[in-house]
Amino acid sequence: MRAVMVREFGPPSVLTTEKVDAPRPEAGQVLVAVELAGVVFGDTIVRSGRHPFPLPYIPGLEIGGRIVGTGQGVDAAMEGRTVVATTPQMCGGYASLALADATSVHPVPAGLPLAQAVATFQAGAVSLGILAAMGVSPGDSVLVTAAAGRIGSLLVQLAKAKGATVVAGVGSTEKALAAASFGADTVVDYSDGDWVGQVRAATDNRGVDVVLDAIGGTVGAQALDAAADGLGRIGIYGFASGSWTKLNAYTIGRRGLTVVGPLGIAFAQPEATQHAAAEQALRHAAAGELAARIHAFYALEQAAAAHTAIENRQTVGAVLLRP
């Protein structure tokens, strides 16, 4: 089979397409003929060497396709079903065939395009988990940074569905238009020196109740300034800028802010809870209540270009590979 291999850490060019032996499903596993594989920001972090990971490996956490084999203890009737799933140990998806634990498999709802299913089942579950961890409720005002991204775009939609007022933070005119199309009430551009002032103006100079930040660095620090004193809940779940938001305990205490790691909370939930969240995201997508923006489809041999686009912040929405 064909697969993308990482044999050394480094820039996107270390991603090479090779012919390798097809995996065999072990007990409790299924073999999926991959039609689409998700490319996520975390893939670029691991590939660059910024996260410990054994070499060599095939990247890819999210897959969609048809089950073509089952291991011991798995109902053989699952063969032929079109599903989405996560891969074991968060690798193996950038390939024409990939393994998945049978417990991680989700049937694709009738009428839902596979691309939408791949782009929403895991990202939607994560987004639902983040909103739950932050206690987002009707009437809350929420600032979402990276609002045109894969997770951010779903957070905007789901926060709106919860009855929140959403301020979307973006970094370009194209992304501003996208964020508005996702339903954001107000859109601000980080390139504007007074974007924090615009956030406060949109909340009667009070600041937002909830900040959801995936960027870190300077933008993350500025996002903290946009939170409401005495009420602001800060959810930090990423560092797309390359550095985490620096926190000052004195400032947090003086302003009465609450800082939360919502992604860690979401991933710490029982497996059954996370599985149910993915099912909920798929139901929302099938009902037309949640729609993923697909930035682009790349061939397997273009995995390096896909990583480059994500790292250069050129993407709006999800990036998918076609093995």
C-alpha cells in the first residue's frame, strides 16, 4: 500500500510517500480503505520534532472510508460499512489502508458527505468538550481566536447554537469573511492595532465572558486583555504562534480571571463520553446544524504542501488528504 512516512523530524519535506506492507487488524480492530484523511495542526507539531514521538511513523489521526477487514472479536458484518474513525496511537492515517479500534468507529449518517463527516466528527467532539469545560451558556459573550480554523470555525457555530454572542478573531480579510459566514456576531482582525478595543466596544466596554485561544504568543496575551474583569474565563487550548500565552499570576489575581485548560479537560473525559460527543457532532452535521469549511483536498503525495499551508496559516477550515 501507499503511505506517507516520517523517518526523521524536520520541515514538511521530511514527509515522503512510500510503498509499505499493509497492516493487519488485530483483535478488536478494523481495517479501513481510506478515502479521506484529516490533516491537523498537531500533525505538524509532531513532524517538526516539538513533541516526543517514536520514529519512523505514518502520520494521521482522523480517517474516513470503507471497512475492508476485521480482527478477532469484531462483528464481520461491519465489513463494507462507510465510517469515520481515529487511528491507534494517533498515527497511520496518511495511507491507503489504516487500522482503527472498533470502539473508535462511527458510521457516517445517511446523506452526510464523507468530507463533512471526517471534518466534523473529531473536531466537533473537541469543540463540544471545550465549550462544556468552559461552561459556555446562553447569554455569554465568547471571543474565539483562530476563528476561521478547523476547530475555531466549529466553536463559533456551536457557541452560537448555545445562545452565546460570538466575537471572532482572525488574521486576514479572507478569514474575516469566512468567520462572518460561520455566524459570528462581530469579527475583529489582529492586524488592527486596536482589535482588543473593538472587542470591548462590542460588549459595551465590559469585555467578554469567555476567551477561547488557540494562538498564544502576542495574540493570546492581547486576548486576555479583552476578558471581562471579575468574570472572564480564559480557555487556552493551543499555541499556533509557536509559543504559549505567558500568564502573570498577579494580573490574573488582580483582575479576577479564571484560567482553564479546556482541551486537557475534554481529553480526560471517559472514552464513552468522548465517543458520544463525536456522535453528537455527526448528528449536528447530518441535520445541517454544523458545517465544516473544507479549505482544500490534497493527494497523498502532496502531504508536505498540506503541512506547509497549515503552518503558514494559509488555511480556512479543514485540510484533507485523498490517498
